[in-house]
Amino acid sequence: MINKKFFTGCLLASALGDALCAPYEGGWQERLVWRIIGHTFFGKKRYTDDTQMTMDVAQSLCTQNGINQEHLAKTFAAGYKWSRGYGAGAAKMLKKIRRGAAWHSVNRAAYPDGSYGNGAAMRVSPVALYFHDKPEKRKTAVQNVSEITHANPLAIEGAQLIAAATSFALSQMNFAQFHSSLADHARAEPYQKRLQTCRIWLKAGEQPESTTVARELGNGIAAVDSCVTAIYIACRFINQPFADMLRFIQGCSGDTDTIGAMAGAIWGARNGISRLNKADINSLESAEKIEQLAEDIYDSHCIRTARRAKKQSSRNGC
């Protein structure tokens, strides 16, 4: 049985990656805005829509015992606040859902082929934890979580890669198998090429500068320009301090908060809460709630595991 500390480490590291990298996102205008609204009234570091939607997924998963798209869409809509930094397309969509629209009637309103952004990938870590030992169920759940707002195949594939990487990290899979298994999840050429670059760098022990990583793997809001970037950075820094990884992400510029959230989930699933700085956790908005959600996922996993064991025992006549 995987220790609870890796579940809590995953969600807390994802939220910290989001909150601590948000001040470095985008250009000077975005950074100025976050400097103004980046702390709560009580001085806690605020998280963005990345963590809000991750919490929404975790909450819906546990209350529904799986993915209920109708419930999750309404949960997303209820959690929406403009100050979290939601993208314009997502904001319009969630406001319509809040007013009563069905999610499947509005998820292609802004983009006929569906959004190809990384908004699905940034929130799938709870799915990776909940279904970490059930890969086929994980894939279906990621598809269902993603298409509510990001129906484009590239967005969904990016989410599948992040979920798989998080599950592999949680299981303490060795990194040779890790990258081989990830390659099996890459269908689109942009992902295949970026993963190949990632493998070459890691195998050769190369340590390119953050500017090179941003140029070669991407640092943008599109899933193809950020998901493999996050996986590479998490792998490169997996045995190093969390703060070192975040400094590197901050140096990449671009969509730093989402890259931080995705890389943080993978790093945290591998290392657990014990390797996170307690002062950082204490400085994070809603840290106790995030930790509780991770524990709820863990408890749900334990209950389901016990039920399966009981059924198997009954079949064996024990």
C-alpha cells in the first residue's frame, strides 16, 4: 500500500508550484496584476485557477465515487472567480454553465475543435491518485474530466501524459520504465518529438538552461507547449530540492504557474509531503483543505482496495 504522504505531497506540491510560480507568469502586466492580488487578506499566497480546478476535481471525485461529468461541470462553475486568472474562453464557458447551460452544449462554443490549452492537464493529478492502480479507468476518467472544457484531442492527450506521469511517479517506477511507458501514451507527433528530446537530455545527463528548455519543449498555454516541459523538469529535479525545481521553472517564463502545478504534482507524488518545506505549506492559501482532499482520495482508494480484496477472497472460497 502506498503511503498517504505521497498523496498529500502530490496535491500540496502542485498547489505550491502554482502559487509560487504565478508571480513569474507572462509579461510585466500579468506580473503586476499578480503582485497586487497574489496574497489573501491574511497574507497567504494565493493559488490560481490551476489549483482551484484541481480541488474541484478532487472534491467531485470523492463525493461521487468517481467522475460524474454533470456534477463536475457544476463544481467547476461554482468554483469560478475571475481573480483566479481563468482564461477568457473558460470563463465564458463556466459562467454559462453556472446560468444553467449543459457543459456539452458550450464546450466548443469558443473553439469549434475544442480548446487545445493546458487547462485539462493542470487539474488531473487527483485522477492520477484516485486511479493510479487502474490505468484503463484512469484514461477514461482523464478523458471525461478534460472534455468538459477542453475537447481538443491535443489537450486531452496532454492531460493523459500528465496523469500517467503522476501515477508512475506515485508508484516509484524506475525512470527507464517511466519514459518507455510514457512513450506509449504519446500519439500526436508534437508530443512524440518533445518526449524524444526529453529522453535524450536525461539519458545523456545534459542540463540545458531554462531558456533552452523553453525554446525546445515550450512554455506556452497550449498543452503541446507545456505538458512535456513539466514532465522533463519534474524528472530532472526529482531527487533535488523542490525549491530548485521551482526556480528553474520561474526562469522558463511563459505559463510558469501551470508548468509549476504539473511538475509539482509529479515531483510531490514521487517525494511526498515530508520533502516539502513546512514554511511554504504554512504560507499557502487553503493548505489544510488541500491536504484534507488528498487524504480523502487516499481513504477512498483504501476502501476500494479493501472491497476488491474481499471480493477476490469470496471468489477463492476463503
